[in-house]
Amino acid sequence: MQQHLYAIKIIVLVILFLTPANLFSDSKLEKENKDLYRTFVSLMTYGPDNEFYEHAERYEQFLKKNNMMEEYFKIKTNEGFFDLNKKNILRGLKTVEQLKTELHEAEATEFYYLATGLEGDLNKAMRNPKADSIYRQALKEVGDRDPKFSMLVHMNLAQVNYMTNREESFRCANLAQSEAEKLNNYEYRSLSIGLKCYLYFMMGKREEFELEAQHYQELKESFDSLEAANAAMGKQRFSHNYDLVIEVAKLAFDGKFAEAIEMANDKHLNVDRQMVIYCALGMEGQYEKEKSTKRLKWGFGLMTFLYFFVYFMGRRRLWLKIQERQAKLKVAQEQAEAANKMKAAFIRSMSHEIRTPLNAINGFSQILCSSEFDLQDEEKKDLRERITSNVEAITIIINELLELAAGESVTLDLNDLNPIRINEVCRNVVAMSEEHNDKDLHLEFKSTLDDSFAIKSNEETVSQILQKIIDNALKFTEEGSVCVEVGRKGKTLEISVTDTGIGIPADKQETIFDNFVKLNDFKGGVGLGLSISRRLAKTLGGNIILDSTYTTGSRFIIQLPIIMAQKKAK
């Protein structure tokens, strides 16, 4: 709830910041313009997305028609901020490109910074390192014309550079604070001082943090007293964005690490929660080390023998605890870095995998519907088949994402299992796979079991697992064969899929079952097939393994428990 209220405040701030001073002047704007603007502000803050976009388009057309280009550019920028607040990054990037084009066509160089600043915010939301250079370009474009804009950009630069260049981060934070002081605006001053408190906490600098936290508290008390004494103060705001972060930092600096971590987990922070917890854990390790050292010094005068015994045992426990803590911190850091890399790779992959078939569908549809092309029946059939193929590709991606979202929550009850003839199921899947065998590979099925052999399982799930494994084999095999073989090993049924493809490197054999892992970025798909297949196999009480002894290509083995063995399906 706190984050939502803060987002609303930021939207209102952006609207006021980007609104021309003469917008509410009755002598310069007619009533229709004022009504359109008020509705725009209301919908941007509280309204449904579809109503906002429809009204924004209507308002922008009105401004263009009346040649109010300055107001138009700023309202268009606000539309981009709405996209950003709604996490609609792709639409926001399109808004930026449209705004850039129209600014260049109008030669409105004095407003270039609006589009550049919005582009920086979108890249910052995506954690794209390009955000730094984009923000700096925006500062060059704005010059000295808009101190408020410069202050907000410097705050964003401080956050962007924190992990890679802390010296530059603090330089930008100090610039933002200096600009906020010049503007004499409580909201900007509280944001700039709160940001510095957060940076000092992350660096573990207690004295500097306490000094800035004191300034923050004094500013808050000053605002409260002025607000009570002067009704005009209602025109200003005090940002409480960093209140919770400062409270967590105070607890951590006072050695109350459990309370600090609990507060960070239970409350809504407006900063990176994992980084705050990581910092608190690091401080806890240092605190424990210093505390143990003091205890050892205190006991030195008791007796020599006891001192050496306690010292040795204490140092040993401390060393083990520090090693354990460092190991946890290292794992947490690696997980955070891996998550960031996975997120970036996922965004790139999804952008490519979805955009490519969409572009193809769009292009082929335009050709098919255009009267400019005199197409033969065979050509029309080919275009329809291409469109269908690309639609199926998008459908597969969406289905895999839905299966991934279901996660470990998907389970099967024994009542959902029925006797199935395993040879019949495998033959059906192989037959369906033959339709996608565009490379004319030799696709065959073998079985050491009788056709009447049945196990108690879920036919749809088994077919889905086998289909994904075979599709994977066909994708990475250029020539040769793909063989599906069924056999029994004790109380386990094994279905192996063997191909003569490119194989899997030894260093990748432990990771191919992870989400979004792809051995070849130039092949289609988003890297979810094997991870989903293994999870589905486990819901049936089985597993999927890679036969590392097979080196001519790849061999995946689907293992399923034999329940009601030798029972014939009715």
C-alpha cells in the first residue's frame, strides 16, 4: 500500500513538473482544454489503463490541432511516465520513439531532454547499464533550463552507479542535494537526504549515516512545524520514501540485526530489498567478530590456562561462524547476480522469440490481404501455412510460460492415474512428431515390452513429456536419426530418446535442466522444455536424466514408476 501511495505521489509530481505555467490561465486556454487536462490528471492517477490511453490520444490530438506543441510534448511525456509506472516497458519505449520523432520533425530542440529523460527512466527500470549514458545526454540537453529535472536525473544517476562506481554515485547524490536546497522544496530535499542515508548504510559508514539521518529528522520536524503554522505549506510535500530504510539501518547499526531483517522482510521497502538484507547480514558478521574479540580481551586476566582454552575455542567458533556467514553471503550475491543475468537473458530471448513470429505473421498477412499482389493459389496456401506455423510457435512459448508459472504447485493425485498402454502412447507421439520432421531424419520406435503392457500413470502428461524431448532432439539433429526405445529396469519403466545431433558439452550437463538455459542462442525456443519436462516427470513420481556415457549425440531417459505392472488397459 505504501509503494502504491508513493507511486501516485510521483505521478502527481511528474504531472505538475511537466505542466506549463500558463495551462490554467483563463485568458490563454479555453474551457475545453482545462476539462481535458483535469480528466487526464484524474485518469493518470486513478483511472483504468484503457480509459487513460483513450483520453490521452484524444487530448493529444486536441493539442496538435490547436498548435499547442509545447503542451503536447509534455503531455506525451506524461503518457510515457504512465507506461513506466504500470511496468509497461515495451509500450513506454514506443512512446519514447514516437516523441523523439515528433520533436525532431518540429525541431523543438529545447524539449529533447523530455524524451531522453523518459528513455533513461525506462532503461533504469530494466537495469540496463545504458541508463547512465542516456541520463547524461539528458543533462546536456536540458542545460540550466530546468533545475528540477536536473535534480531528479542526478538522483537517478546516484542509484544507477551505486554498485559500479560509488564515488560517482555520491558525487551525483551531493549534486542532487545541492540542487534541491536551491529549489527550497521539501519533497526534493527529503528525497536527496534520504538517498544519501541509504548509500551510507549500504557502505556501513555509521557516523556519516547518523549525521545525514539527523538532517533528515530535522527537515521533517521543520516541515511539520511550518505545515501546522502556515496553510500555504499544503502546496509542498515531504517524501517519506526512505523512512522505512532509515529505520532498518538504525536497527542494524545498533546491533539489532534480527529485528532489522524482519522489518525489511515484512514491510514494503522502496529500494532493493535483497541488497538491504545482504548489507544487514554483512554488518552482523562484523558485529559478532568485534563482540567476540572484546570478550576474549576481558577474560585475559582471569588465568592463563583458562584464557588459552577459551581463546582457542572462541576463535575457532568465530572462524567457523564467519566462514558460514561468508558462504551464505557469497551464495546470496551469486543468486542475485544470476537472477539479474537470467532476467536480462529472459527479456532478450522473449523479445526475439515473440517479435520474430509476430513480424512474420504481420508481413505475410499484409501480403495475403493486399490487392497489389496477384498471388496464385499455391502461393496463398504457402502464406497461410507460414502464418499458422508462426502462430503455433507463439502458442508454444505462451504455453511453456504458463507451465513455468504453475511451478511446483502442480501435483497429481493417485486417483488421477489410469492404466495406459505405454507402447501405444509412444507410437502416437512418434507419429505426431513425424509431421514436424522437416529434415527427413530417420525417426523410429523400439520396445522390448509387449503391446499389452500397461502402467498406471497419466497419459496426457506422459505424452507431453515425450513430445518435448523428441522436439528437442529433432531441433538439434541435422542428419542421422532419432530413436525412441521403451524398456523395463526393475520396478522402473524407461523411455529413452537417442539422437545423432550436436550432443551436450560436459560442462553444460548439470545446467540444461534449469529454466531459460539454451545451448544455442540461434535456435528457437526460450529454454524451458527440459526444465518443464523434468518437473512434469517428478509429478508422476519419476525423473528425467541425461545419459552421459552416450557421446554420439544426446540420450535422455524418462524414468517412470511401474504401478499396477502387467495390468492390461481396458
